Amino acid sequence: MRQIFLDTETTGLEHRLGHRIIEVGCVEMRNRRLTNRHFHRYLNPDRDIDAGALAVHGISLEFLQDKPRFPDIAEEFLDFVRGAELIIHNAPFDIGFLNAELALLDMAPVETVCRGVIDSLRLAKELHPGKKNNLNVLCERYGIDNSRRTLHGALLDAEILAEVYVAMTRGQESLIMEADQDENDQKETVLAAMSSGIRADIQRVPLVLKATDTELAEHAQLLSSIQKESKGRCLWLADETNTG
């Protein structure tokens, strides 16, 4: 499964008031492993940045003057996220801004090119009801190093979110096998999942781990011992006789 962890920084809190995106950051993950592919752009918003927003991300209008505008990177951005599942902390905020930018270009909403959107903030609230669930708190809760996060930044926050999401969903999310994985890779993934407590539901490629000749011999020896100790009342041998 291809997943994109996404974050944005903006000129203010409300796109309906004309606020714009000034930074977008995405990191790619396949089968719960980061691929080192990312998309990151600073954007010139052609408007002032609210003082409150500047205090959060520290991105000045002066810094953005020579940066591209959203129309310049829209197609490239959509190509990067196309077909992937988007994972966003407080997704309605970022999706609202992205779709507002796309609407100005008469382009369809971002959800139309993506496989779906997961709001990791909503997930965190379901896992930890009644508690704070911002990224800093989640990093502390799951033992993730966020010492680099002195200010908000879209790419850094997307990277941190990827770590947080894997920690939050460990033991809950199925492992998805790509059709082009060979059988040995599948076996290693399943065995690793079993040892770490992750439920491994193979959804695309069926996998059967057959017993070896040595294992079958040991099994037969164990049943023979049980048959002897139980004076001929070994239920497993009876079942095998009835079904043979």
C-alpha cells in the first residue's frame, strides 16, 4: 500500500477568508516503510501572513518572495499524491486549504485523485479519548524524538507524523502485500509481523507456510506418544483416521 503523509503551513487559519498555503510537505511510505521519496515546496502567497501564523511556523513573506506560486506546482503535487492514501493530522484543515487552492484553478478536489484520506488526529482521539493529541504530545507518548521541531514546518511535521502513525497503528493495521513480492519476501514479512504482534492479513497474495518433513516427523512422534499415554484415546489420531 502506498501512503503519503502530508502537512501544510498557511498565512492564517481560514481559507474562506482568503488565506493561502505557503508550504506543502509530503513523505511517501510503502508497506509501512518510508521510501525516502518526498515532495516539498515553499510558496509565494501574494498576501500578508498573520502574526499568529508567523509565530507558529516562522516563515516570513520576505523569504517567500522568490518562491513559486501554487499554480506553478499544482500538477506536480497532484502527480506525487495520485493513487495514494493521504494521512494528515487534522485533515479537514489541510484538505480545505488544498481544495481552495485547486478551486482557484478550476481543478477537482484532491480527494478525486487519491485513494482516500485518513485523519490521524481523529484516530488519536479514538485511541486516547479525553487527552491532548497534538504531534508533540503524541511524540512524547510514543517515545519519538521531535527535538528538531522548534517551529512547525510542513516537511518535518510530515516526517514526524509518519513515525507517530506507525507507532499508533502497530498491532492494528494489516500488512498489505504487493503482487510483485516474491514468496520469500512474503514469508519474512509475515514472520516479522508475528514476532512483533502485528496482525498479518494477506489481502492480495495467498501464502501457505507448509510444514517441513522434519516437522511432520516430530508431529507424528508427538501424536504417537499421546496415543500411548492415553491408552489409545488420542483424538487427533482418531480424526486423522476418520478423515484419511
